[in-house]
Amino acid sequence: MVSRKRLRGFLTALGLYAVAAALIGYFWFHAFSGQRGLHAKHEIDQQLGELTAELGRLKVEKGAWERKVALLRSDGIDPDMLDERARALLNVAHPNDVVLMLRRR
């Protein structure tokens, strides 16, 4: 009888350790590869870097457009910019202009 109690105590302890190990494994797996795990965090950090680079490029492009728009404002129109836009919209060239025909790649 003593051996059965000792065996039962050993199996109970072994079962509790197995359940604890299974729970730890479950939470470790989801902490690493779950929807909000370490792997997902790495992907989000990489996407953040790409979007930050794109934001910087777009800010530079926005600045260039703002400078062009400032030149076309009615209170201080730049004559060269006005001439350039009028020729582009009307698709005409001045007789003294040199026109280069370039092939697109």
C-alpha cells in the first residue's frame, strides 16, 4: 500500500509538471509567433521604417510643389513660370526655342 501512495504522489507531481510545461509552451509559442508576438513586432518595425522613408520622400516632393505653386500665385507671378505653363498647356513652342525629341525607355 505504501508503494501505491508513493507511486500516486510521483504521478501526480509528474502530471502537474507536464501541465505546467504545456501551459508555458503554449504561452511561449503565442508570445513569439502570435498575432501580437515578437515576429509580428519585427514586421511592424520593418514596415514603419519603409513608411518613414516614404514620408521623407513625400515631404521633399510636397516642398517642391509648394515652391512651384508659390511662383504661380496671382500676387507675384514669375514670368518664366507663366510662360512655361502656358506653352505646356497650349502645346506650342516659341520660334527661337530648340525642341529635342527624346525616346522614352
